[in-house]
Amino acid sequence: MKPFLQEVAEDLVARFGNQLENCAIVFNNKRPAAYLQKHFADIIGKPFFSPSVFTIQEFFACSTSYKIADFYLQFFTLHRIYNQLLAEEKLETISSHKFFPLAKIILSDFNQIDADLVDAEKLYRDLEDISVINKEFDYLSPEQYQFLAQFWTSYSEGKHKKQQELFIKMWRRMPKLYQKFHEKLKDQGYLTNGSVYRHLADDITNHQEFISNFDKGKIIFVGFNALSRAEAKIFTQLQEADKALFYFDADSYYLDDTQQEAGLFLRKNLHLIGLKNEFSGKESLMKTAEHNVNIFKVQGQSAQAKILNTILEEDYTNSETVCKTVVVLADEGLLIPTLQTIPTSHNGSPIDLNVTMGFALSTSSIFGLVDLWLTSQLEILQADKVMYKNVEAFLTHPLSGLSQKMRDKILTALLQENRVEVDHKRLLRQSGLFEVFYKKIEEPQFVVTNLLEVLDFVLTRLSNAKTLKKIDAELFVKTIQELNRLHDTFSNHIGKEEIPFVIYLVQKSLQSIAVPLSGDPLNGIQVMGLLETRNLNFDKVIILGFNEGIIPKSSIGNSFIPDSIRRVYGLPVLENLDAISSYMVYRLMQRAKNINFVYNSLTDESTSGEASRILKQLEYESGFNFTYNELNFEVKTEQFRDVQIEKNGNDFIQNKLKRYLDKTKSLSPSAITQYISNPIDFFFNYIAEIKEPKEISAVVEANEIGSILHKVMEYFYADLRKAEITKESIEGQRKKVPQLIQKAFNAVMFKHPDLVMEYKGMQKVILAIVDAYVNIILNQDISQTPFHIISLEQKIEAEISFPLNGKEESIKIFGYIDRVDVKDGITKIIDYKTGSDKLAFKDIDELFNSDGKHINKALIQTLLYTYAYEQFASKTCVEPNLYIVKTMNDPTYGGVWFKSNRQVLRGDFLEEIKPLFLAKLREKLIELFGAPYFKASEVPDNYKYSIYKTLFGK
């Protein structure tokens, strides 16, 4: 099927022959130029002088000597004038960062007002007062009056009177802002795109010098659809002056049917505006040609790209034909999944692929480094420190160029210190990239120059090492070009701006950069966005992301001009998007033989899960051949595997266990309780020795709070233990608690008890929690006075013997007892707990039942300490006490003694329990060293917080 641009080329060659070089050809975008020139070359068949080719913006910009102002120049100019107007009204001025989102909307509105030749003063006055509308718009239809009345009523009535007043004041200053903004830009030698359109449309005969450039030929406008008022007026004047030709890509299927929204703007161009289509009267390809449509319903966003290999299989072997195959990304977020799906070669032959839409800088490692630099600079400005996570990200970034040895050395040092924030001066002391990367921004004008230094350093190092990839080189060049442009724009405007705001502007600017990927723009499989397909035709079309809300879009963008006023003044409204999207899809289809629509059927925050309404319309009325495909992923749940680690015959495990029997290694009470709770956890922790990687976090873990509390109590009683502990001595020492808590916090978190630092945020919360816990313990201790302290944080060791395989074996246990007291001749083991431990237990058998629900780890540990201390100190009748700070004061669950069926574990009952406990402990040790397997507990609660859950399949 002959492409539209080929038809245009044939007609132009027939009309102008050798005079074609005197013509100007104007497109909506740059993409079609290469295709048109290819068709010219094929038709003419010999060297020729090409006509000038422009985009519409480039063409109109040629009509003026003024430069086009970029967004940032417009923003700074607008902000300065806006604050001047506020000062005239004796109102407080607005800062740049607060004005920025407002400015984006205002500038967009100004541009639309200019492009559609709207009287800005009148429009904003109408927004201010409905009475003016009623007086001056006597020609409005009842429907237009209704639009305005509905808007004003809904705005004036309600609860937001203050906001209404602020909006009315803003609308009042808008005409003056609009006028002064354009005047100020013009004084600087600049215009906006919209004002270029307005000036050219006022009377094109005033631009005779511009028009005379094409006296020997014509100005040819190709493939336009939706026109602004300015474009329509300019086109009309050029047509009346016999200076222009128009080639509209239209099909009578949607052009002649007024119900078809795809033809909305073409009908307006041809019938209302009166532009002449050089291709009028052609037969309808939508009606006469065969169209095969495949619909693919898939589950998941990225899954849409994954079926491309199925659709494109035949194109992989024959991808050199011009205008053969295109992959259209209605959702441009599908670019990366698409590139990851389409292979570079097929059956040993390279696949010719061209990506028009460009690779976004924001998805590259270069932007990752830039973004990290911007974030780090904000932290340095705020506190002269950088968060550890950002330092770690810098150290491990692929572009930092640090050796693995240096990375490990720095990260290990920081992990040992457990610092959430790293001092800025410390980072500067490192040489090379550290010094450049962490150089502090002193003035706002240095934001761009300092960033350029960082990029230059990295780029030079990569070039010298010859490790610079082609796409990275192009991204570096584009980034540096953009930064240089920003530097030129910023130089006269940011002297008094805040540095964080300038950083924000740089970040926003770089996010919009994209670099075209290499490929043949004519041959092979083309990948592009929907807007880039304008004027182009392909035999095979695949559209990914064909969902409602994407095609057409569900929002026209932010504006201060409400829908009702937009309709009165003929500004774009939401329905325009429907008509534009429909036209782009229909014109792609009219010359295509094989059409493929792929959409995501899953509903999430970004998609409705519904196919586009355009597809529904085509299904209903077109008569095309539709084939429906549904890609369902079979959901399989992995069958539960009862993981058992066999000990017998495994030399590694036997050697690890033998260390305990040889007493070259001791078992801690926590190791024993871990085995009892979930034997397979013991294997991973103490036999395989798989440890959780150490991390630095601003969040203090629960076990760290317990460690801080233990340290505080050790400091508190360190001096008092020399004498009898009385209520008075505790109260006297209590005033030192805050400083002892800080000392303990520093010792546990930073391994530096005497560290002087300022506590903030969560650290203050932790200090307060520990303070509350300490006072609960001290209140309990006061109720027990007088007593003597025998030891604090005492390390004890003892042996436990048990029979194994016909021999008597033994192991050594060790632990640190928080405190040993003596009161009324009774020795007490004191254990502090900050968790959810309980004093109640069922019986001794259940304590050791790995598949039971009544394991009390705190009791097992405390009784182990008791047994060990009795062996160590040659004492009897030692009593275990547990200080559970969360419940110690509770009248029901409080206290310090364990209980079984309301019987308190002390005195005779305790002495009865001890031998039973020891017997069950021996049985468990026999199981540990003699059972054939390590396996998981049958009770999930016993390993609820295990870090190894994914390893044993539960």
C-alpha cells in the first residue's frame, strides 16, 4: 500500500519538477523529513537540490529576528514581574520555589492564549466578574451563557471563600502580568512561541521579507490536523495570497461522517476554515482495503512488551524494508521493557532496530550519579553531613570508579562506627573524585559549574580507561550541553535565589533529556511514540499500551482557565484529545495491512485495565477482521517442601558439632533456645554460619534498645555495688540517669561511650524510652531494698553432661548474667528483658517441645544462667528473677517470678523443677547431637521472626 508521503512526493515532483528546490515543506515534527527525502530520491533517481524542510515552530520562528525564550528565561522574567505587581498591591512577595508550579501553569495558559489569538485582558476580566460577560458578550448563544453561569455559580458558592478571593485577586492582576511579561521579554530580545504565532497571524503581509523567500515556489504544509487559531489564520492568508499548498492525510470514512471524532479537525480545516486539500476525492482505504486486526489482552504492564517476539518473529528475518513495521508505544514507560525484549540478533543475523523516541537520561547511571550529587549537596548545605545510605550509594555507583578494596575499606569502617550520617569534612579528606564530588556549593551560580566539574572528572577518567560506552558518551554530551545552556540562562537570574531551588531546577531540567538510540531511521523495525507517527505509514503496526486513559489521555493538563471559559473562547478542551488520538490511530490503520493492539487488563494506579474506547468503536463499526488473543500467566504456588538437613554422613556438619563436644566452642543460652524453638534456624546460624548482613539505619532495632538498657543498669550500679543497696542510694544516683543513658547509647550504637553529640529525631525517642524503662527497674529495685549486688554483667561458664551413642559426652555453656543479688540470704539471678517475654509457663515438658506452642525462651535462658551460676559459684537454691519492663508494673501479669498454674517458681517448687529442667535439657542435647536431621518446627509462630524463613521453604 502506497504511503502518504510517497503520494505527496510524487505529486510535488509532478507539479514543480526542477523548481522543487524553491519550495518550503512544513511538517508538525521532524521525523517525516527523512522519509519524504527518501521518496524524492527514489522518484527523481538522480542528484537534485532538496526543498527546505521545517517544523512548524522552526518555520514561524524564521519570520522574526527575535530569539525564542526558553522556559527558564520565561520563568525568571515572569517571577520578577509577578512580585513587582504584588508589591504594587502592598502584598507579600512570593519566593521562587513557591511560584514555580504556579508559573508553569500561567506560562502554559499564556502560550495557549497567544496561539489561539484570545484577548487575554478580556478573558481574565471575564473570570473576575460575570457581569462583564453579560454586558459585552451579547452575541453568546444560550449554551455559552450556560457554560459561564455554571462555572461562576460553582466557584462563588461554597465554603472556600478565602481561596476564591485569592483567585479573584490573581485573575485581576493577570492582564497586567501578561502585558508586562511580553514587553519585558521583547526588551531582552526574546519572544515566546505563542507570541510568534500571534504576531505572524495579525497580518502576514507585514512579513513580506519572510514570505518573499518562497516567491519562486510554494510553502507546502503536509499532514496537519488540529490547528490553533493562529495557524488557521496564517494558513488562510497564505492560501489567499496563493503562496501555500496543503496536503491533508484524510479518509472519507471518518471525514464525511460527522459522528466520527477522528475527522473533527479535518472537517473544521476544510469546511469551516476553507483550506483546500490537494488530495481531496481519493477513495476510502478504510472501507476498501483489507485490514487484519489482532487484539492482545495481557496481564501486567511490562508483559505487553513480552509478546513482541511472537508478533515480530517474521520481521526479525526480513526487517530491511522501508515502511514495513512499527512498534508504537502509547505508554512511553514501555521503552525499557521493549528494548529488553527485542533481541539484537535472530538465528545469527543482526536485527535492524531504530528507536526514535530516545533513551531517557533519567533511566541511566549518569543521571543516578547526578541525582546523588544533587541530593548530597542538599544534605551538606543543611547540616554539613551526608546520610550514610547516600555515601554507600556513591561508593558502590558504577561511575565512581573506586576499587573494590577501597569500597570495602570505607564501608567496613563506617559500619563499625554505625554512623547514620557522615561528616562532610571527613569525606573531603579523601582524594580524587571524593574531593570533587563533595565540594560544597558556596553560591547559587556555582550549582551548574560544580556539577560540570564532577561530570568532567568522571568523563575524563572513563575516556582514559577506555571504558566509556557509546550511549553513555552521547548522554554525557547531551547533559553537558544542557548544563551549559542552563548556565547561560541562570547567569543573570539566580544571584539571589536559594541554592536548594537552583538544585531543583537543574534536576527538573535534566530529567527531560533523552538521546536517540542508533539505528537506520528508514529501514528495519521502528520504535516510536504515537505523536512521532504523524505523516508516516507502515504495513505492520503494533501499538503497546492501548488502554483507556492512555489513548486518549484522561487529562488536558493543569490550567487556571476552567473548562466552561475554555469552551467560550475556543481554547482546547478534553474532547480535543479524543479527536486527536482517534485521528492518529485511524490514519495509521488506513494504509496498514496488519494491525496489532496490545493492552494491559490489570487494574492498578496507572491503568484502568480497560482497552481504549477507540478499539471498542472500531470493533463495533469498522467491519475489519478481528482476532482476539488473551495472554494469561498460569499462577503456580510452589509445593511445600519439608526441608530437612541430614547430619549423618555430612563431614561438614559433624565437624561443626564436634567443636562443641570437644569444648573448643561453647553454646550460649540463646543458641540453645534457638535450637529448641526451631532446630533448622540453629543449623543456619551456628553450623552454616549464615549471618544477616550488618546495615546502618536511623531506626534503632529492638535488641539494640535492650543492649542500651543493660548498659545503663551496669553503669548505674557500678559504684553502688560496693555497699548495701538502699532506697536512699538509688534515689541519690537517679539524677545521673540521663547522662548514663547517653553514655550507654553512644557505647552501643557508636562503640564510643564518651562521644559528644546532638541527639535528634528518633534518637531522642529512644533515649526517652530507655529512661522510662530504667525508672521502672529502679522502682522495682527500691521495693526490694535493702540488698547486695554480687556481680554485674558477669561471664560464667559451666558444663552439662549427657549420654550420646553409648558414651558420656558434655558441652560447655557460657553467658553473661545481667546481675546477681543477695537479699535475706537468697541469691538471685536478675535478667532484664525489653521484649514481649512472659512469666507464665505450662510445664517443663512443653518448655522443650520444638513442635509445641508453649516454649518460654526467657525461662529457659534464666534457668540456664541459674544452673551455670550454681556450678560456677558452688551454690544452691539460686533463684531466677525476670524483669520484663513492659509488664513489670501490671497488677495481673507483673512481678519478677515465673509462674506455672499460679504456682510461683521459687523456694521448694523451684528446687523440684531444677532437676526436671536439667533432664529435659539433656534430652534436647542428645537430640541436637544425635538426631539424624535438622528440621523446622511445625508451629509457624516459633519462627515468626526468623531471618532464614525463605531458606527452609515456609
